[in-house]
Amino acid sequence: MDLELRVSDLISEHGEWMENKVHELFPPNDAVKILDMPIGRVPDRHIWAYTDDGAYSVKSGYWLLANHPHLAQPPVSLLCSQSSESINHVLFQCESARAIWDLSRLNLPSNGFSNSLENKNAFLFSGNQDSSARIIQVANDEAKAWKEANNLVDTEDACKWQPSPNGKLKCNLNVHWRNSRLHCGAAWIVRDHMSYAIFHARDAFTKAPNRTIAELKGVIWAIKSLRDLRLENVVLALDCRKAFTAIMNLAKIPCAHRSNLQVAAGLGHCRF
């Protein structure tokens, strides 16, 4: 088969499929499907051959380079046509890049660094190039979204492990919650005042609507586990301020979780 064969090579000058050639080149089932396709009248456009939808992705680009290291970079920048193509040029030396750096009010890195090439790829494969102001706006929006996503955990609660007072055992509980559609999980570890681990466990729970409810499920589970191990005088430490605040205000906790928490606390002789 001719590897340079194009769809247009299968269409006659009258705009119809060349049935004999289609049946000659393709298996019967594929030939029938091809002949059933209407021939459209749409302009040609660039298609990325290494993804199912024809749109470029960074992952497919890395795969292509990893499997075809001999591929050479274009000799001239496709963005400005003034210099050789390189990551450093695209990010820092190209006129468009310099304009964005000027608007960002950030110092231009002297040696450059690895960054996303989404705007460049959009220009190469879709013919779209955002303005410098638009790129700055998108960058700020992305940075804000990233910060909000990573602030779901109360990072101010994180600190170096400290032993409990008076030689009591300390149980550190951590609950993992991603979203309301997925199961959540938890793990706890009991250590003495010398930080030696005595017991530990982990488990998975059903879905929770938010992180606070997931934390409360973890607290109930941990209390029951400590009770079953007949451990007394244990300090339970959480890493979620909202869960701690909820426990200290039981009246505001949903009824089902409040009842379970009170029962577990009663069985484990807990004080909050």
C-alpha cells in the first residue's frame, strides 16, 4: 500500500468514491464503511496524527519524541520566523515571549526554564495565537485555580510531630478525601512519648459530601479501633481544623454523624 495515499486519491474527478480502488485497498468490512461515508465539502486543516481526536497534546508529543528521537526541530521559529526554534527562544527570546514577560512584571530568567507550550501548540496546529494580555490573564487564572485546589487541606495545621504530655499515648489520624464522587480513606498510628509506633491501621470509607464529614468518619473509626484495642489515655490528633471545630460544636454536626460520634465517644470514654 502507498503510505503517502490520501483520501483525495480515492475520490474521482466527479466527487464520488472510486469503489474499485476502495475495495482493492481495504478489507470488505472497512470498504463498506468507507463507501457509506458522505464526501464532505470542507476546507483542509492540520490534524495531529498521534491522538484519537486529531488535537495535539503534550503527552502525545513526548511519546513521539521518545519513540522517534531522530525527529529534528524546525530550523526557523514558526512564531516569529526570525530565529532558530528552541525552547529557550520560544519562552524567552521571541518577541511575543518578551512582550508577555514585560507585562508580567517579573524578572526575565537568564537561563530559562521548562514551561508549558500550549499557546505555541495552539498557534501551530489551530492557527490561533492569543494576545500577550490574554496570556497573562490566563496564567493568573491558572495560578489562582492551582492555589485554591491546593488549599483544600488546612496546611497551617501541619507541624512537626510532638509527643503528648504526661507520657500518654498519641494517635495521629489522617483522612484522605478528594471529592464527593470517590471513596475516602484514613489511617492512624499510635506512638508513645518516645515516638515509637505501637499500633497502626488504615481503612476505606463510603463517599462523603465534603472533607469535614470524611474527617468525622475517620474520627469515629479511630475511636472504635482504640476501644477495641483496649487503649486508654490516648490523645487523638487531627490535621483538619474544620473537623476539630465541628467536634467542639457537636450541635452543628449532621444528626447521623453526631449520634455515631457520641456513641463512639461514650464507648471509648472520650473527652473532647
